[in-house]
Amino acid sequence: MATKQNAMGGRRPSGLRLDARLISLVLVAAGLLVSGYLSYVKATGVPMACTGEMFNCGTVQNSDYSELFGVPIAYLGFMTYVVIGGLILLQDRWAFLRENGIVLLFGVVLFAWLYSMYLIYVQGVILQAWCQWCLTHEAIITVLFGATIWRLNRFLADEEAESV
């Protein structure tokens, strides 16, 4: 397996970068499924599958907080995952994204994570109702945020190593 010099002067398998990218793509696929389901429910008005007494997805999905400027949050979540997936897939194909893609990706994922944390606050404090689908989305974006930080740190370490 090919190796690359890392920032500490040691060698690491170059396949690790692919693994972090693959993990991110799997998370994006999971996010697309969850936000796609939420979008489907919002568009069709069918009852949401919600289990357990502690969850009240209908209250969350039909609250004033389920839209931003008249656009359902579910649609925005779906589009966010499309953008994130596109950035990851195109990162090695366009010169601009090769140089700036991970930083741009970090910005998008950071915004999505911050907004997701706000939505958790809305569910728990304002609505006092939880949606398991929304919480699943927020868990996915949190793990994706961690994976993006990991990829950004490695990118910056590689940049620093190349400049020495």
C-alpha cells in the first residue's frame, strides 16, 4: 500500500484518507435517507412513523419551527446533504475544491451542526416534544461534523508538512 509522509515525520497509509471520505459519504447517505423520509412525510401529509411514548414527531414536524422562511426544514436538510455529498464527491475533481473543498465543507457542516443543535434546543425546551427522526438526523450531522473536523485536521497537517 502506498504511504505518505505525515506532519509528524512518520509514515501513514494513504488509504486512511479514503476511509475518512468513505465514512463521510456513508453518513451523507444515511442523512439523505432520514431527511428524505421527513421530506416525504412533509410533502404528502402521511402520518409519521413514531414509536414510544416519549416521542411526538407530529408536534415537532407541524410546529412553527419546522419551516424556515416558509421552506420546510426537512427539505433544507435534504438539500444540505446533497450539497455536502457533492462537495465530498467533487473534492478531488475540481482544482478549486482540491485546494479549498475541505474548508468549504467544514463551513457547511459547521452551519448544519449549529442549526441542528438549535433544533435540539427547540424540541427539548420550547416544544417539549421529541422527534426520533429529527434526533437521528441530528446525531448523523454530529458524527459527520466530527469526521469533517478529522479530515480538516489531516488536510491542515498535510499542508503544514508540505510547506516545511
